[in-house]
Amino acid sequence: MVTTLKDLPSELLIHILSFLRFEDVLNVQSVSKQFDGLVRSSLSLQYIIELGASGYVDNPLDPSSTEERLRLLHEHQDAWKGPHLRVSRTMPIIGHGDYRKYSRGMFMRLNTDASPGFHSLDVLDIISPENRSWTVHTDFDFSTDCEIDPEQDLLVLLHVVPVQQESSLEIALLSLTHGTIHPRAALSPVRVGFDDWDMPLCTSVQVDGDVVALSVYTRRFAHK
């Protein structure tokens, strides 16, 4: 007797289909009435379809059940159909400065009194009930090109260091809460540059996990 895919238990079929992309699950659903009923009756497959169709990805570390995740997804989708904005609370801002970054509930503000070079910045946690705020001081001048990653307690600062006729950049990897060298940094600051570099006119830094990406626009390409 030959066993076909349709002869497998529903639980096993659902488990196999859960490894597919949501587009492929939809294609399987259109194959037959059996697969259509199987997909419609499975919360996990419905979650895969609706999550993918919404352009989101799942968080495998979330301990919530599939039913709870699907419920939250529906609430999120409904909220965007008719959003109602309201002010939940206000937070007074003391001093002068220009907000440069917002990431996961953290505002980072550079002190304008230190312009054109900066020696300190203010960090404001607007999510915590205590509205924590603190100031990070440095012993070097840094530019406005900076980045933070609160989950890693990471603060990335840039400053230009002239080297004879060329130029290089130093990247400081610091603790966001303490302003000291980040515990995971093997070296800080890190100097980057090439022999054919001329003076950088514009820089941009981004953090993604363990990767720090630096974009540099130099004088040589200013008119190209």
C-alpha cells in the first residue's frame, strides 16, 4: 500500500507546512479542499499567513502561545485601521540641546554649549516610570554622527583625527549608561581609514547586532 501526503496525520502535515513561507502555505491551501480545510483549521498556519501578509516576522523568543500572538496581531491590524492618538504623559526637558537619536524609548541629546565639538550628551529614558536621565562625558571631541543600541548598552561616537596629509576616523565604543569603554569592545577607540582618504565631509554610522557600519563621504567626491 502506497502512503501519500494526504494520508499523513493532520498534526504532522501542519508541522511540515509550518516551515514554509506564507506564500507557499497559500499555494498549498489552493491545491484541494482537504488542504484548504487543514490550513483554515490551524491557528499556527493562519498566524504564519497573516504575519507574512502584514510584512512582519515572528519573534522565536516570545513565550506567548500561537493563539495569543494571533490575537495581538489582529489588535495591531485593527488599531492601524482607525488610530486614535492621545497624550499619555508629558516629560519636562531641562537645558538646551538638539535631539539626535531616538531608539527603543531612549532620546539622545547633544549639548549645544559644546559646539562645534561636543564633549557631553544627555540620555533620557522616556519609557521607564522613573523617566531616568543621565549625562555621558567624554575626554575627546565627537561629532553629531552617533548611534545608540539600548539593548546592548552601546554608544557609538565618531571624531575625525588628521594624520599628516590623509585623514582617519576614530570610532569610540562606549557603555551607554556609564560612558566607559564597552565591556565587549576589544579596543576603543578603533581607528579606520585608507591611504588614499582625503578629509571626510560627511559620515554616518549604524549598528545592527554585532556589526557597526560606517559610511564616509570625502572631499574627493564632493562635486561628483
